[in-house]
Amino acid sequence: MKHSRKQFKKLLKQMSKEITDKPKNSARIGEILKLIEKIWKKAPNMLLCQLIGNCFESGDLYYKEDDVLVKELKSIYRNLLKEDK
């Protein structure tokens, strides 16, 4: 989905407000990236957007919460993740 410059500025303003209203735990970043790395190394021919996009029916990922992404990554790629055990 392409946004006009005006829409983009509005989104940035909204994001800035949300960021200052609800600070998030920065430790989640490393945890999410490690999960993505583990999955991606098992399926290296996938593009990053494919890997993440496969987790949701809708193409609109902009407001998906991180915990929802982690849950979906673990669910969709559970067979790949089982190979480590």
C-alpha cells in the first residue's frame, strides 16, 4: 500500500504519539530478531517480507503487535523450529 506524503506525515505523527504514550521493552527486539534469524537460516531462499508476510492473511502488517508476530512465526514455522530439538 503506497501512502502520499501527507498520509505518511500523519502516520509518523500518530506513531510518535503512540511511542511516547506506551514505551515498550527494548529486549523484545533481540528476541524477535533471533527467532526470525533461526527461521530464515532454515529457509534461506525466502525473502524477509515473504517470511513475515506468510504469517498473516491480510497484507496490512503496519499495526500488528510484536507478540502477535512472534506467535504467528512460531505457529507457521513450527516444523522448521522443531528440527532444532
